[in-house]
Amino acid sequence: MSFAVMFLALVLGIIVEQAAPFSIYIGFAKPPVLICVVAYYALNPRPVSPAEQDGRLGQAGRTSPAPLLSAAFIGGILSDSVTGLPLGISSVIFAVAGVAMHHYRDKVFSGKSVTNVVFGATLGLSMPLAINAALLFFGQSALARPETPYCLQPGILILKIIGSAVMGALLFPVIHFLLERLELLIGTRLPDPARPVRQGEGVLRRFYDDLNPDNRP
Amino acid sequence: MKRNIIFFVFFLLAMGILFSLPEKQTDALSGSVRDAFVVQQTGLRRLREWFRAVFSDKFELLLENRRLRIQNEKLRNEIRGYQPLQEENQELRALLKLKADSGCQLLSAELIVHDVNGWWQMIRIDKGAADGVRPDLPVISPEGLLGQTVEVSQHTADVLLLTNPKLKVAGRIGRADIFGIVHGQGVNFQGGAGYRMDFMLKDAEVSRADEVVTSGLGGVYPAGLVIGYVENVQTDASGLFQCADINPAADFKALDIVFVVLPEKSQAAPDDKSGERRIAPERSRPGAGKRSTGGRP
């Protein structure tokens, strides 16, 4: 179920990215939706199993990098296929950015919304730089495609970096909130222990637990 | 910890496989993903157009309709004027026993994504290999040359625009046989685009507003497609040739319907009869580009 939510988020993300209007004033930057979805999974790592999520089995709190890496891999392939970039570039960038975010998530800011804005801006800032570097490198090598039609235009690149950073800062808190709500509603994520469960949250999870007696506490 | 390492190893392995796949396989993979998104992209584009139509002033449409009717009448008159010339041309060709032009087909296509990735100037159209489109085919708008197809999937094709500096076209000043290489100069901060024509002979007489057309050399573009109009001319850095800044004939900001120039009838889409019309590519002969271009500078 968690994978289905992730896949849905990635597919919707790429559609939004492609449909978004563009402007020269932001260097033709597209809203960094997919990287924001990957970042969500980096900041909210999954427990190894649902039972462990409840602390019923094994070591509670142990997390798995599988959702983050899956999101990076699938998101990267979707992005590269649809945007015409050499296949694999975005997957690598998403994975590196995700792992870095996962590593530093507790060390930067304590406030959640501030963290999301700062991380969104950082992602937006670093994505064009990373893609630019990858295009300059891969574009000339036979690893991905013999020759990409990319030409460095420094002015456009600066505008793109600024535009992408602004869009990342605005988008990431929204995407984080929406995905969090969706996961809470479906039940693939449990609410904070300090917060009472709201009506309707976790309906699918309860349905699943009722079907499988082994999962009942 | 051990489990995490296994996941990372799996990821690296998957990336290694992805990078080592042959170009054909990666093209097939990305092509099928692109095809899967055609419906959504077309739907979103239609939705956007519908919103625009609903909220825009209908008076504007009436004015445009009137303007198009006038233009239509003018063009019909113009065609009537060309008919005797065409007949005369056919008679002379028959007398000289010249082989008739093979002819090209125009396949109409709708734009589904205006700026595909934001990294290089590329658009996506809703016609692909299933319609007879293949890589390296010229794409034109009613005003002039736009670029060429690069990536083609079953139902989509990506068109690299001529504004991209890496795309080069053999050009010719239509008024005289002055040849050169035309390439894009990217996009400026006003969002406008421009071309440059290099390697024109130093003593050639090139003047402002001269029409630049494809020369037909190189084999990709048929001769006579309008590229743009000369803005200014100067001697290049080496001092051996002239170069010129070119104003594009095509309006890249207002693209909606474009045409793919298919080389032969047999390669055209069997089911797209409505969007096709025949053109005769001009040979590289003196005066080939002298035709009127509809009020452009």
C-alpha cells in the first residue's frame, strides 16, 4: 500500500511538472515536484515492517532505506523518460539528495515547517546545479547518450537556480503536508503518539488488520 | 545495518544495469513511459485551452475569424495567379524531359508539451513512429522552419528547435546563391530567439531583410524552407567570412499546430489523411527562394 501511494505521488508529480507553465524569468525551471516526493520519503523513513512500526516485533524505530531508494529510482526513470534527459541521471541525483537529507534531517532545524522550507529551497537550488554538472559530464560521454543537445548558458542557469529554489521552498511544505495527510488517511503511516487519531485516519490499515489476524495487536 | 547495505547494493546494481543498457533499449524504455503520459498531457493541454476559451473575450475570436477570412481570400487569389505558372513549368519540364519532383508530405501534429525539460529548447508533438515520424525529419510551422525530430516514440516525437545552438542547418540567402551555416543562439533574457548564419563568402552582397531559406545541402532539410530574415551583417572574427544575425521566421511563443515534413508518401501515416497536404520541395536553383513570405520584414 505504501508503495502504491509512493507510485501515485510520483506519477502525479511528473504530470504536474510537465503541465506547469514556464517562463524565461525563472530560467524555464520546472517545479521540482518529484525531488520533493523523494525528499518526503527521506525525511519520513519507514520502519522495517508494519509490526515494528507499532513496536510489536524486533527493534522498534529501525528504518529501511527501501522506500527512499525506490522513490529515487522510479522517480528518476519517470523524470528522465518524460523530459528527455539521459536515462539514469535523475535517479542518481535523487538518491544522493535523499540520502543526504535523511542523514541531516535531525541536525538542521527543530521546527518542522521551517525545516521543510529550507530543505525545499536547498533541493531547488541544488537540482539545477547537479543536473547541469551531470549533463556536462554525461553529455559528452558514451555512458548515457553520445551527445546531448545541451549548451551552457550561464545567465539562464542562474535564473533557473533562483527560480527552482523559490519553487522548491514553496512546494515542499505543501507536498509534505499532502503526502503526510494521505498516508495518515490510508494508514500507511501512524500519527505521532502525542496526537489523537482523527476520524477516518487509518481506515485502510484497519481493514487490512481485520483481514489478517496475525497483524492484530 | 546489513539490510540497509543490501538495499544500497541493489540500488547501485540497478543503476549500473540502467547505464550499461544499449541505447536502443533505453530509447524503448523511455519511449514507452512517454507514450503512457500522452493522454494525460493532451488532456491537460485541452483543459488549459478550454479555460482560456471560456474566460477570453469572444469578441477577439470574431475579429480573428474576420482576419482569417480576409487572409484566406487573399491566398486563394494568389494561388489562382500561380496556376498558369505551374502549368507552364510542367510543360517546360516535359519538353526538357526532367524528372518530376518526388514531393514531400506535411503531417500535421499538435503540440502537447511546449518546453519539455527546460534544459534545451525542445517541444513534444502528438505524432510518433506509428504515424511515420522518425528521427531527423524537419518540422515547420506555417511561418517557417522550427527544427528537427530527435527522439521518437510510438505516439510522440520530441522536436529540437533551431534556437538550440547545437542544431545546424545549411542555409542560403534566397535572393542570391549565398550559402552558409545557420545555427541557434539560445534564448535571450526577453525570451526571444535568434539565429546566426556563418561562413558566407566575404565579398557576397547580403543586406538587411534578406530571406534565408534551407539550401537542401546535407540531406536532412529539403531546399526552400524559410528559416528567417537577415537582421545585420558583419565580418567574422577570422576576417575570412561574413556572418549575419537572423530573425527567426517562426514564432516560437505561439506554437500550436506544426507540420512534420515526411520525405515520401509511403512513410506517412495511413490513418492521418486529414492532416496531410503535399508540397514540392524546391531544388537548389537560382531564384528558388524569391517567393513572397507574407509580410515579414
